[in-house]
Amino acid sequence: MIKFEDVNLTIDNIEILKDISFELTKGDFIHILGPNGGGKTSLIKVLADITKPTSGNVVVKANKIGYLPQHFKSNKQFPATVFEVIYSGFDKQYLIPKKEQIKIIDYWLEKMQVSNFKYKKIGDLSGGEQQRIFFIRSLVKNPELLILDEPTSALDPNFRLVFYDILDELSKSGITIINITHDFDPNYLSCDHHVLFVDRTIKFDGKYCDYHTKFGGEHLNV
């Protein structure tokens, strides 16, 4: 489904990524780890075709991609409601939303425990609340590939277990999930989850249990 072959990225004469090669198949759940400035977000931007690599080849076979960026800005004066923000995530929007679209939005609002925010202005929500809304927005198109850049960074710790349970359900449904994270809690991980440690180059590529055995839980100073 995804294949990187000898991908390099240089920006302003600074080498960001070097000789990146890896493959993912449909349904994989991968956690991308690495130090700040190690190139994790740049790798995802190359994958999402936001940034063009300097050299190498990238193949992504997914018709629908859901993407939750690390940072998003919502002006408090911006008049859009939570419903309107989520609705903009559908491939097609109508003057009057379809009943099925409303049903999907309501389902995810309840699932993410934010049903009471449906008609609030997005700018009035906290960072963690906005993160839940933009996550829902990334899901409503029913993506084949879900890319998450630090999705738990602003989430309430009490909600994180719920969130990871939802990711597990999505993974079991066949969605390929790429999760950039510093929140590397073994309680959320399966032995079969894929781990890619990136620090300009790939330092580790394999299953979580092998990663844990090799590095003794030290996580390469993540």
C-alpha cells in the first residue's frame, strides 16, 4: 500500500531525511518515533504529497486519506461551528447535508464524547477538544489510510485510553494507520504493531515486541 525507496529530503541545504526505505501493507498499524527535529513530520508530509522529496520514489495506493496534522489554528472570531468543520471533511458537501452524513457526524461526536459541542463555535473549544473534532473530520470520508501527527498531544490523559481503543477498532476494520507519537505507552500497544524509529535515517523498522526487546524499553531517547 505504501512504499518508500531511497527517499531523500534536503531543505535549504539541510539534510532532513536520508535513504528512507520501508513498506506498509493494507491494515498495518505503525507508530513512527524519533527525537524532535528527527524528520518524522517531514516524512509524513512527503507521504501525504505535501512536500516533494529531493530524490527517491514514493508509492501510495490509497484513494482516500484522512490526515490529522500536529498543529491547527482556529481563530476565536471564526464563525464556523463544530458541525460545519466536521462536515467539510466529506468528499461531497451539499447545501442541505444528507441524513446519512448527519448520522455519521452524530455517531463520531458521541464516540469521541463531544456530542454537546455540535453547534458550538470551533474557536471556543480548548486545544484538546479541537483535536477530537479535527480527528472526527479526518474520519468522515471513510479513509483507507489514516495519518495522525501527535494525535494525543492535547488530549486529556483520562481520554487517551478511549482514543487508543478507537484506533484499535479502526485498525481491525482494515484501515491502515500511521501514528507519529511521543506518547509511547506500552499499555496501548500490540506486539504486532509496526514501529519505525526515524532520526534523519531509519534506526529501527519492525514489530513492537522486537523493538522493546532490542532497546529494553529505553525507546532510543524518544
